[in-house]
Amino acid sequence: MAISHAVPLSAKCFTQEHLDLSLKYICPDVYPGLYKESELPEGMKWIKRVIMKISDIVIDFDDKFERSFQTQEEFIRSNGRGANADYVHASIEEQGFKLSHVPVSVAYCPNKLVMLQDGRTRLEKLIKSGFDNVIVDYYECNNWNAFSKMAQLQNSVVDPYSPHTKADIIVNCNHAIKMGWIKREYNDILARVLEIAPSSFKPQTINKIVSNVKEGNGHTFKVLSFTETSAKQWLKDYGYHDNEKGNGIYYKAISSQFYSKAITIAAKYLQRELAGCDVKELRIVLHTDTLDGADPEKSYKGKVDTFRVNWDRSLSEIKDTFFVESKFAKIVRLFGSIPAVTALREVYPMDKLIMFHVGQLKNKTFLEIDSTNSLSQFLDAA
């Protein structure tokens, strides 16, 4: 019997064979940073690697699983999901669950529960695929500060993980201050950043993170993260329904990450999923997945602008082909984006699509609008 280096999603469970192979790939006796007690946060101890029932792990997501696979504590992820969540899902879908990577980790915590510590993006995919068990590194933890530190340490920048972002580290440090674990002083904050994110950021980035926390900025990041499923649900929740009252209008949510192949995705959806439907208009709505960095507003606007520019460019490139004369060109329309940043809610309410055919966005990108506004403010102040 051949040993597989990855477990396909069709397997639906992990076996002793998978566990043995995982231990050969990631050997706790030699793997650095995650297993020796001297290398772990004080109060954290690695016990063993085992196969656990997923039902025995406290994940603590909210009551609408499909809408947001949330972390159990706000201090782990600033946006609720890892920055590369969709890529992680795609990797597992295509290649299987790789046994050559550090496993999902859990910890027996002060509340006497086994809490998920790292690997929620991968676990999300396993649950959705029907798995009832998972290989885990099992730790014991006697204080929440150690749990908080360990959750960041394990978000290494390695495929197919979702690495921590600057925003994650800022949120973690602010939570540590709130809990009294550190003071809002430069050296305290710097020491924590270097402990929970060693080698993750350049010195100038670390200084920006520390300064941000020290000045009291970025206490919370009120942003929304989306998957294809949660984006569909958002559309339904806020009244954007397919073929409402037989009007022939349909909606398709597409990730902003797929800007280079969005037209192909839309064409396949029209031809396959909507085959036989009397489609008068297919409205393409983009969602921005998980926003990056410590500036979610800039991240959101950048993702939307990139998608729109590439959509228009792709249409321009095929304008002389049969494709533009087809049903697609007459029906499909880039309609708008789902709002994700509460800081923009006064201009773009959180319960309405940000539409591209009205207002300033009809003829401009966010960058062009912001540049015009900045120039106007400068002239007014002169």
C-alpha cells in the first residue's frame, strides 16, 4: 500500500498511518520553535500529537457558521479570517491536506476546555468537507497570555498557511495591554512584537507597529471578511435576490483576488449555472476576502480598483472577438462591491452595495477620487 503525502478530502477522516507520517515529516524532537518547552511562551507545554474528534475541540465560531468562521478570541486575528484563507482552501481542494506541514494545534486551557489554537482555516475546510477528526499538536496552557502569544507564533509565513498581518499583531498587543500583561510603553510593546512575530517583519515595519500601538491607534479593526458562501449570504440578507418577481436579474459574487480570470468565471456561471434561465442581466459583485495590513480602508479600495481596472482591460482586449457580440457582452455587468470597512460607512453604508454605475465611482476609481479630494483640501487650505 502506497503512503500518501497528502490526505484527499474524499477520505473524510485521518488514520494512524497519516499520524505516523506526520510525525516523520514534522518531528517534535528536532523541529525548531514549537515543541521544546524552553522555546515556548512561559506556561505553554507541548504534550503529544494525536488524532482528535473535531467535536471535542472548542472552536467558538458564531451562530452563523457559513457567514464567518471566527476565532475564539478577538486578539488572534484582526479580521476574523487569515489573509490567505481562500488560497489555503484552494490548495487543500486541489492537493489534499498536506501531512508535511505543522498540524492544527489545540491547547488544554485555564477554562478546562480544549481550545483551537492554530489552523482554523484548514479546519474550516475539513469540516465543510465532512471530516469528523483531525491530526493535532496537543498543548497544555496555564495562562491566557501564553495562549495569545502561541497563537501568533504558529502563524508562520509558509504555504499553505495564513500568516499573521500587521493588523493581527497590533490587535494582539492592544489586547495584551487591556489585560494588563504589558504596558503601553515602547520597550514593552517591542518585546512582545519580537516574541510573537520573530523574523516576520522588517525593522521599519516593526517600528510602525510598535508606534501604532504606543499611540493608541488601531484598537479595533471593524471590518468584514468574506468567503464566496458568506458573500452570497450577504446579498440575500440585504435584499439582492436572484430573479426577484421574475425580473430576470441575477447576481454572482466573485473574489477580488480573481481579477485576472473574473470574466471567464462569469461566462462559465452564465453558461452552466444559469442555463435555461431567462437572464436579462447578470450583475457581478466583488467581495474583498480578508483585508490586509494595518490599513483596511486602503486595502479595500486597492482591491476594488485593481479588480475594476483589470475587468475593463480584459473586456477591451476581447472587443474584436465573437465573445463581445455574444450573450455575455449584452447581459453581464460589473455592478458593484460588498462594503467591508465600517470607517467608510458614512459615504458607503454597510447594508448597501457600493455601485459602480452611479456617483463618482461611475467614472473614477477610489484612487482617483481620493487624489481629487486631497488636491481640493490642499487648495482650500492655501
